Amino acid sequence: MRGQGARGGAPGAPGGAATPAALIKPTRGHSSKGVLSLNWDFAVVGRPETQAQLAQGRSLAKARRVALPRAEAFAAVAGDDPRPLLVMRECGWCEGSDDALLSSRFENEKTILLTQWFHTIKLPNHVLEDDHPLRQLFGDEAPPHLFMATRDGELVVGLDGQQSQSELWDAMDDVLAEVYPGSAKKTVKAAYKLLDQLDRFDEDEERLRERLDSEVEKKGPGSSRFKKLKRQLDETMMDRDRIKDQLLGLLSGPSSELGD
């Protein structure tokens, strides 16, 4: 296994869950907001014999819970998702929040963008109990608050939850570079350009709809100007859909065509 200890600043006294700053830029239009989202999986894992016992009506209390071997634990959380892993463990201070991942001081758009290339998994704090099936994901000494990893766990980059954004992005880049053939940094730049184009098309759509409403009030939907504006609106929406498809293609993984 190739791995590194938890990166980040020295932990300070817990101060309770902070409120994250904006996930993405407040100027983003609805199309960009629809693409950029943080989607967690909440892993529930047990040995096959435990699942069989439950199917037969036996309670979890009667079914012995044991920690899976490390390789099995990684396979269990990876599932069928081909992306590398981003795993966050909740704690008593941040339960129900994303504070270990997201900044409370700066907008988090780049972080959200990078998470699109990861299988994001959130686990409860009791995952550190010795008999929890996924205990071996976190190692024995100084368990990280979150980590990025290849699906097989051969490369793991841990963070302590108090890392800077640049430390977080470097960790994400390290794992992406191991998994994807292209340059994540160049793909991020390309994605930003497409997001900006989506925003412009959203603005154009709003402007054209306002002009269409005004023309209906003045001359009705049969006027030549209305028909012209409607064609422009249809073209704008088609162009926006094309850009959105390009963006979704990029978010499927850094492209080798954008390599160094």
C-alpha cells in the first residue's frame, strides 16, 4: 500500500460545526448549479452471512459484527462505481455537515468540481469501533478525518479535516493523476470555461424571454418580431444543451486529450 499520513494543519480546539461558505459562485446560473452538486453515498456494509441472518429475521444484535479485512472493506465501499474514492468520516463536532471537506471561509466551487471525479462516501463516526465492518479503511494510528484513495486502497492520501483548500486540492490531484490518463488541472480549466458559457446562455435565455413577453403584450405571438425572438431562444437553448453535454463529458474523468 502506498499512502501518506493525514495532511493538514495542527488541530485546534473543537469549536462546533461551522457553516460552509457558498458551494459555488453566487453568480452561477441555474444550469451550472444543476451540474455542480455534492452527492454522498452512505455505505451500509455487512458480511454476506450477516445479510443472510437478517433476511431470516435475526436482529443485528444477534448477528456478530466483525471488521472486514482491508481489501474487502475497500471493495465494499467502491462497489461498481469506477471512480476513485473520497471517504469522509463524521465526528461528534461535524455530524450532519460537510465541514471536514468544505471551507467556511472561501467558496467551494473548485472542490465541488473535483468531487465529480470521485465516488464520495460519508461514514458515521462509529466506523472507528473495532468491530465495525469498515474499520480497516482508516488504519490504526491517527485515523484521517477524510481520505482520497484508489478503489483498491493501494494509494491513500489522508487529511485531518482542518486542511487548507490548497492541501485538499493537492491531495485530490495526487489520486486523480494515479487513476486518469489526462491532466486534472487542465480539465478543470476547460470545465470552468464551459460553466461560464452555460451562465452566458442562461442570461441570454432570461433576456430573450423578457423580450418575448414584451412583444406578446405589444403585438401578440403572431408578429414577425416574436417569431424571430422565438427562433433565437430555441437556438440559445440548443447551444446551451450542447455545452452542457460537453461539460458532463468532461466530468466523467480528466481527458487524455487534455494531457500535459
